[in-house]
Amino acid sequence: MHKNIAGRLIFMLASALLLGLVACVRSAPFSSSHLTSSGSLATPTPFQPVLWTAVPTASATPAPPTATLTATPSPNSVWIAPFLADTLSGHITLPEEWGYTSEPGDAALQIKVGDENRVSQWVYALVAPFPTLTDGVSALDLHRVWKGETDDLFGGQPLLMAESTLEAISAYWGEPASGSVRISPPAELLDRAWDQRPAWAIIPFEQLHPRWKVLAIDGISPIHKDFDISDYELTIPISLVGEPPEGLHIPTSNRHPGKLTTLMMTGVTALVRATAFTMERQGVTYPAQDIAHWLVGADITHISNEVPFAEDCPYPNPVQEGMRFCSRDKYIDLLVEVGTDIVELTGDHFGDWGAQAMLHTLEMYQEKGWLTYGGGENLQAGREAVTIEHNGNRLAFIGCNAKGGGYAGASQSNPGAVACDFEWIGTEIERLRDEGILPIVTFQHFEYYTYTAQANQQRDAQLMTSAGAVIVSGSQAHHPQAFEFAHGALIHHGLGNLFFDQFDVSTGTRQAFIDRHIFYDGRHISTELLTIMFVDYARPRPMTPDERAVLLEAVFTASGW
């Protein structure tokens, strides 16, 4: 029968002794052990895999609440550094007849921080409240703050963290300077950081939440798909001292790439008028040349294409009068170029060219293997939530047109966009949550050319989060709009244009967001805001740092933050 370490295994009965023992497992300070002679960061020791027979993690069962430490020395006992107990709780599997001891000298095996015989790597994240302008720091500057050599980086504020995090990092980096760290109970850390903004914290990867912004260190972020654990400054090695028995299982990390899913959500796409005219002159994929790598790099890429494709669509007129739109069939190559996976059909203009064009468009999407929602060949098809499962994360997309009327013509017998029926959509969201699926709701709402979200947008979005939506995203906005958190979920009221020709309307219509949502182990854990600026009527590019700061400050202010 396997035994596991319990979350409450804090070893309080020997706390006075352990305070002295912890110091024994800490390495030399960062300045001596992590820098080369030239002052640059040294290459970390490559991770060595566990060499004994591992028991799959899924087979581990938590130790009973009455589990106690061995009272007498035993050749079959394990000592674990107290500050690692909570971190590894429920994840270590011991062979039969093995147990834990509070005395490292009595243990046949010791699990502690260090490189002596690395068997695991625990990932921590540098975080700040979501409405923070800073995107990242250098490793050297982070260590300067830790050692009390500067108070410029975080506005003079100490780094917030739980006591167990402080102990784990101190065991590898050395003790922080007095005043550079402030301890907070884990359950209070997020609210405390928001209350005292600007604020900065270090937390274990598994404790990420959408209200945190994850800051990159030397450009490396643990929420990115290309994350290299061996190059990341907040990777803390965990070592095993002693001869491991067969059947011992220690998790290799708290971050497993096979549990991560990235989703790109975008705003308005309408391949018409001056956008289409520019594509005819510059090439169909011209609008994507600066941002395609972002979109293609996601596991799931969402596009809200408002306009139908039509075989009889005329050559685009950049100064077209009127608002009846269609796109030429060849323009679908642009959507291929950006790695489209799912297309939202809630747009005002989906029905502009009639039923035949809508059905033709649906056939084109089906031929590409793309999923659609929010509109369809009839009302029932358009209402259906589309479910995608990736790396164990089950996501559902559901959407509607809040304007209704002539903009949302789907009926029992006609294709079109689906009008919002909030009783129906709320029931669907609750059903999806009951089935363990994470609902993502998108709106084609009324359009406002303001950073501030309007009362009707807030009302409808909050209805969706109260029903259980984990993300609500406004697909209609030609102008970027505010954020809010409601019922634990993220609302982004408007992303702005992705591919549309409003370059000369205002500064706001030249700015836009692409939202990269991160899911891990069945939870929405983070959202990264990618910002774009239009250079002409068709092509956006990544913003410069100064442009990005202007947009973020405007939108965060409009959000009441």
C-alpha cells in the first residue's frame, strides 16, 4: 500500500530544531554561486532524470489526516525540508513500509533544495496585479532587489510571498536583505497585492490566477509554450540525498507542458473596402506579416469574421458607400495564414450577401476543418456551444449578437447570426460547468468608440460570469475597451480591430489587443495582453514599448484601476 505526504505535514512538533537545520541545506548566496567571473548568469546544471522505477503520479493517494512522523530512527524513513512539505503535498509516493521522520539525521533519504542529486525542479513566477504596466525584469535586477542593492525596480516595495516560498528560494539564493521581502499568508497574497499597488510577488506556478500578471525574467515566462525550465531564474532544484528504493515517486516538476493550452482571442475581422483593396495590391496575406507568428503559435486561434465570402463578390472599392459587405473567396488564405481554428459568426454583417453566401461561407470553413459558433445554417446550429479539448483542458465557445433585429437573422429555417437570449445562454453555461467544461462567451455587442465600457455591456457580461463563464470577450469593438473581473472571471469588453480599415477614424481605432489566454490543468490561470498598432488600412504590427504603455494606461484607467 502506498503512502503519501499530507498537506498538513508541517513538522510543527520539531519546529525549533528545524529552523537550524534549514540553514544547513541552503547554498551560497547568488552572487558567488550563480555568476561567472564576467558577471553574467551562469548556465544552470542540466536536469538529470530520476533513475529509479517511478510510480505514475495518478496512482498516488493522499496520506490519511492522522498520518504521523516516525517516532524512532528507521532505515526506511524520509526527511523532507519543512518548507517543501506544502509544495510537494500529495505528490510523493513511498514504497510500502516507508514513512517520514522529523529528524534529518534519522532519515535514509532527504528531500531538500539543492543541486546535489537533482530529482525535481519547482517553478515559481514573478507576478504583479493584472493592471501593471511593467512586462518583465532582468534576473540581475531581481537579485539586486533580493539583496537590497536597489529599491528602484519595484517602486521601493518589498517582494510579497508566502513563508514557504521565502524558505525555498532562500535555500537556493541565500537569505534576502532585511526589508526586501514581506511575508503574507497565501490566501491573502493576491488581495493584499491589489490593495497596495504597485506590488510584486513571487508565487509557485500552480497558484497562478487571472488577476495576476506574470512578469517575464530575461524575456522568459513560465506561461509561454516555449518555456525552457533550465534557463529560468525562478526554477528551484529539489534534490534527493540517499539511495532511492524501487517504487519511490517524486514529481519532476509542478509545471508540465502536457497540461498547458494557449488560446488567442481576437477582435473584428472584416476583409472589405480599403482592407480588401490593400490586400489586392500588396497580397492577400499582407495584413498578417507582422503578427502571424503570434496567432499561429497558439494551440487555438479564434477569429471573429463578420463578413461572408461570396462567389459573386465584386472587386473591392476602398471608398465604398453603404454598409453591405462581402469578401472574395481567395481572402480566406489570410485566415489560413494566421492559423485559424475557430470562427465566430455573431457579426452584424454575416447576412449582408444573403442566405446563399452564408451557406457558401460555412462550407468553406468546414472544408478547412474550422469550427464555428454564434451563427450557422439555422438557429439551433448557431446556438450550439463548440467544445474543444486540448491537453486535458476542456473549453467551450458560445456567443450571440446583442443587437438582435436585422443583425441576427438565424431562425429555424434560415442561416445567420444568433440573437442573444440570456436565459438560454445562462442555462447552457451552467450545463457546461456541471460537465467540467470551461465556457468562453463572446459578444457582438453595441459599438462604442470609447475606452470605457458602457453600462449595458457590463450588465450583460456580468450575467455571463454569474452563470459560470470563465472569460467574456467583446468581439464587436472597433476601439479597445476596458477590463473587469466579476465572479472570479475575466471580462474584456472590447479588443479592437484585427483586420479592418478604420486607420483614419481615430487614434483608438488604430490600437487593438490580441488576448492570449492560458489554461493549465483544467483552469484558466493567466491572460497575456498583446498589443497592436495599424500602419495602414490593412496591416497591424506589434506596438513599441511607448505605444503599449499609452494604450495600457488608457484602458486600465477606463477600467477603474
